[in-house]
Amino acid sequence: MTTFKKLTIFLFLSLCLPPSWANNTHDNFLECLHHKLRNSNSVSQGIYTPKNSSYSTIYNSFLGNRRITSDSKPSIIFTPSDESQIQAAIHCSKKHDLQIRIRGGGHDYEGLSYISETVFVIIDLRNLRSISIDTKDKTAWIQAGATLGEVYYRIAEKSKTLAFVAGVCPTVGVGGHFSGGGYGMMSRKFGTAADNIIDAKLIDANGKIHDRESMGEDLFWAIRGGGGTSFGLITSWKVKLLDIPEKVTVFNVTRTLEQNATQLVYKWQHIAHKVDDNLLLRLFLKSSQSPFSRGQRTIHAFFTTLFLGGVDELLPEMQKSFPELGLVKEDCIEMSWIESILFFAGFPRGIPIELLPIIWKFTSNNQTSFFKGKSDYVQRPISINGLEGIWKLFNQVGENAAELQFSPYGGELSEFSESETPFPHRAGNIFMIHYGVNWEKMESSEKHLSWIRKLYGYMARYVSKSPRAAYFNYRDLDLGVNNKGNTSYAQARIWGEKYFKNNFDRLVKVKTKVDPTNFFRNEQSIPPLLSKA
Ligand SMILES: Cc1cc2nc3c(=O)[nH]c(=O)nc-3n(C[C@H](O)[C@H](O)[C@H](O)COP(=O)(O)OP(=O)(O)OC[C@H]3O[C@@H](n4cnc5c(N)ncnc54)[C@H](O)[C@@H]3O)c2cc1C
Ligand SMILES: *[C@@H]1O[C@H](CO)[C@@H](O)[C@H](O)[C@H]1NC(C)=O
Ligand SMILES: *[C@@H]1O[C@H](CO)[C@@H](O)[C@H](O)[C@H]1NC(C)=O
Ligand SMILES: *[C@@H]1O[C@H](CO)[C@@H](O)[C@H](O)[C@H]1NC(C)=O
Ligand SMILES: *[C@@H]1O[C@H](CO)[C@@H](O)[C@H](O)[C@H]1NC(C)=O
Ligand SMILES: *[C@@H]1O[C@H](CO)[C@@H](O)[C@H](O)[C@H]1NC(C)=O
Ligand SMILES: *[C@@H]1O[C@H](CO)[C@@H](O)[C@H](O)[C@H]1NC(C)=O
């Protein structure tokens, strides 16, 4: 054979062989799906393979974190438009042993809804986002592809005095968020989003559709805090709507170190979990230029607050519990609850609320920065010394690159026992810490990751122990991952007890019963006992 011929064959083989995603599993799955859904005419409109020109647009929408990358993209993205199509996709992926990932709002911190090391298909729920509100019953059915912004807007459209409790970012999806807990600005009054779920529809590994009654109380318990992803595909949630006043009050006051921020943060830790349930004083901490001394950095503490009531009630409450903050009437703004959603999401004042249900469409495909988050629970106030140690660490990372959020607990969150739902962070917790760091260049990834891990290491002495607890919705693979091949209980327990404490064992029991072959799995999914998958 001539060299030329060899080269041609080499080029042919290397360039023209189908890429690794296009192996038989993939083709068999598509064939199976088409066969199963031969009477449904909209199927192929929901199937995207890398050959379709819109594949990247669909894949990339909702990706907000450049840190999450993988060489293996899904071989197929399927966007079902009804339950029967999901049943077919589950049937076919099981039959041909093709792993699935379920994508709701796509905000997973570790990308578990859209990356995987093995050949896989994404079931993307973007076409299932209808919301029906019953103001008389004070309930709503919400399809799992909806975002928080849509939920809030649809409720406000129907009523000025009903609301729902969930996170502040309007593009977060209810699929992941509700199944993992869901903390928001009204959580001291109403608990987590999961605490307010009263029914759900779920498709199990056998393709069976269940509601609360047919799934049974164990499985219904598991998906309200234990994450949907281990147990089935949730297609919709039924929630209880919550009574709120027509008028709420917000403020966002800043104090720097020169303005006694250290003392204020110290004091905050003693009162934020005990104040009136209608009051949630959230605290954000950043390090940037001091407004008082040129060229110097300082810590900025933002006291970002929602009060369910008018300013005339809020001021005496603040005077009683936190006079040191020096809050004055001019700091406060009265508004409707739905306007407060825009306020806490960081939109400029005056932006129309009509943006809320559509903002997810504009979340760009253009990932601008790298991000890593972690979480902790604090049960005793951190000393002044301890706080000063955090400030020091802030100086080792760029201005504004890092942010800490201190989210107060207490109130309704403590009214539940640790085992009432899988979300175990109840009485005894003063606040949750969310650590976040952002950077712009791939080259500085190592530096920023080691910075946040160093801070996390430093914090060990100030936070919950045995286990050192973490919030499941702030997914963090540093806490441990399942081993590949056989998912072992012992391995999973390492991360599982941090998120779920003693509820981990009950989650394993439920998993073993409803999905013994471990069809629904990812790097941090609950393992069944004696799994071979
Ligand atoms: C910008 C931002 C702001 C945030 N703010 C808050 C906040 O204020 N409060 C708070 O508590 N959390 C907050 N979070 C965390 C958020 O709750 C989680 O990231 C949540 O899991 C996102 O859900 P999702 O549907 O958008 O994500 P996805 O990535 O789609 O899903 C997350 C996980 O749930 C699984 N899943 C999704 N849908 C389903 C379904 N229908 N059935 C079964 N499994 C499913 C996925 O497979 C994946 O494992 C925030 C996250 C981000 C990125
Ligand atoms: C297709 O790829 C998957 C994952 O790499 C593998 O498990 C499977 O055996 C492959 N199928 C064929 C027919 O090569
Ligand atoms: C993707 O391409 C296939 C094959 O050409 C086609 O049948 C299908 O409808 C396309 N999908 C979308 C969403 O356009
Ligand atoms: C700072 O806080 C401490 C403790 O609360 C207080 O004694 C002191 O007067 C405060 N200083 C200023 C400048 O507000
Ligand atoms: C609070 O104020 C700070 C500083 O101006 C700002 O960066 C932050 O976005 C504000 N937060 C809200 C919710 O308005
Ligand atoms: C993506 O973002 C970068 C930086 O923000 C910008 O320069 C670029 O034009 C954007 N690209 C697209 C396609 O929007
Ligand atoms: C997985 O478990 C099965 C049954 O316990 C065992 O036969 C098999 O060897 C294990 N595989 C791996 C990769 O550990």
C-alpha cells in the first residue's frame, strides 16, 4: 500500500467515522422512540441530535457556568410535549441502556442535568410549563418545566394576596428547585417550597404515571427535599398558595467595616433567626473598594430584607431587635409582593413585572463566567475573631470575585422535625452560608477553586459538625460522588448524610423499593441497596 493510500484510509477513518455519540445505542434508542410514538406526529420536532442545526442552541440555553464542561455532549436532546412521550423515552432508554439526564431549569451547580461521562440523552422539560391557579382552593398545579418567574407572575396575575415561597432567581426551574427544598425570602414565614407541596405527578422507571395516592407516602416524602432525580421524572407539582398582605416592605442597606460591619454581622447572628417570622434579614458579604479611603478595600455587608407588612410595623420591630443597624424610614420601600420579586432578583426599579414569565428565554447561551458554590450551616454565632479571619481571606481573592450569603433560619423552618421531609436543616440552625466565587479566565480556575476550598477549610471550626451539613440544592461534588459501576451505599453515605442527615437511610429504602435497578442515577443520586447498575 502506498503511503498516500494509507494516509487516505487514515483520514477517512479518523474524520469520517461516526463520532462516538453515534453508536448503536443511540440509533436503537431513536428507532425505538419513533416506533413507540408512530401515531404521534410531533415527535421528531422534539428530537435534536448534533446533526440538527438548532442542537447547540437548545443544548446551551440555561448554561450559566463555564466551569461545567464535558467532552461528551448528549447524543440526543428530547423535548417531550406530553407525558406519553416521556413514558416512551424512559421505556426506550431503559431497553437500550442509554442513560438519561432530566433537565428542568438547568441551574444545577454541577451541571448534573446536562453533562455525563457516558453516552446519554437529555429529557428537557421546556415544553411542559403550564401553570393553573385555583384562587378559591388556594392551590396551583405547576408543570415541572416552569421557572420560578412564571410561577410568581401567574399567581400575581390572579390575586394580590396569594403567593408562593421559593428562591429569588426567576430563571431557576421548579423541577430541581422544589424537589431539593427551595429557600426564599419568605422561608421564615412559610418554610421551603417543598414544605408546601401537596401532590405531584411522577413517571417511574417502568414508565408508570403516579400521583400522590398511587405513589404512596414514602415516595411522596422522598421527592420533597430528597431530589427528584433519584426516584423518577416529576411532571408536575401541586402546591398550596400562601396568604400574604397586599403591601410588603423591602430594604437593602450597606455597612462597611468603617461603619461597624463586623459588630453588626456579629449582632445579626444573635437575632436574625429569632425575629418576627414576617421578617427575613438576609446578609450578603463582598469585598471591594472602600467609599471612605481611596485605593483601600473593605468588606461590604448588605442587609437585604423582606418584611411582610408595612413600614410602620417594620420600624418598631427593627428598633426592638436590631437598633444597631440604624434603619430609618427612608431606607425602606413599600411595594406589592410581586414587585419585591423583581427587587430581590436585582432588577432596576420600574422594570415591568411582565418580564418575569419570559426572562428565561433571554438567559443567554453566552456563558460569561466560571462559578463554584458551596454551603454550610451555622449553629453557634461565629466570634468576632472568626469573622475577621473571613475578611482576611477575602483579601486573597479579587475584588467582588467572592460573595457570601448568610440566610437566616428559624421561624417556620424550625417548626418541622428533622425527619418530616428529607430536608433536615431545622431547629438548631441559626443560618445557612452560601459561598460563591466567580472568575473570568480558564487559567485562573485552579486559583479560585483552591481559594474557596481554603475558605471552606477555615470555616470548619465555626459550622455544623458530624455531619458537616450542606444544602442539596447547592450541589457540591467536593462532598463526594458515587463510585462508577456499582453505586455503593458506603460511598454514597459520605455525601448523602451531609445533605440529608439521618434521612439518608430512609431515602435509600425508598430508592431500593421504587428503582432497584438504579435507572435514575447521577454522580450524587441515592443508591439502591444491592445495585448492579
Ligand atoms: C442563579 C441561581 C440562583 C439560585 N437561587 C436559589 C435560591 O434563592 N434558593 C434556593 O434554594 N436555591 C437556589 N438556587 C439553587 C437551585 O435551587 C438548584 O440549582 C436547583 O436544583 C435548580 O433547579 P433547576 O430545575 O433549575 O435545575 P436542573 O439543572 O434542571 O435540575 C437540577 C437537578 O434536578 C433534577 N431534575 C430537574 N427537573 C426534574 C424533574 N422534573 N424530575 C426529576 N428530576 C429533575 C436534574 O436532573 C438535576 O439533577 C439557585 C441556583 C442558581 C444557579
Ligand atoms: C455505545 O456507547 C456506550 C457508552 O460508551 C457503550 O456502553 C455501548 O456499549 C456502546 N454501544 C455500542 C454498540 O458500541
Ligand atoms: C432533526 O433532524 C431530523 C433528521 O433530519 C428531523 O427529522 C428532525 O425533525 C429534526 N429535529 C428538529 C427539532 O428539527
Ligand atoms: C459599633 O458597635 C458596637 C457594638 O454594638 C458599639 O458599642 C459601638 O458604639 C458601634 N460603633 C459605631 C461607630 O457605631
Ligand atoms: C443591594 O445593594 C448592593 C450595593 O448597592 C447591590 O450590589 C445589590 O445588588 C443590592 N441588592 C438588591 C437585592 O437590591
Ligand atoms: C458573549 O459575551 C461576550 C462578553 O460578554 C461578548 O463580547 C460577545 O459578543 C458575546 N457573544 C454573543 C454571541 O452574544
Ligand atoms: C458489581 O456487583 C456485582 C454483584 O454484587 C458483582 O458481581 C460485580 O463484580 C460488581 N462489579 C464491579 C465493577 O464492582
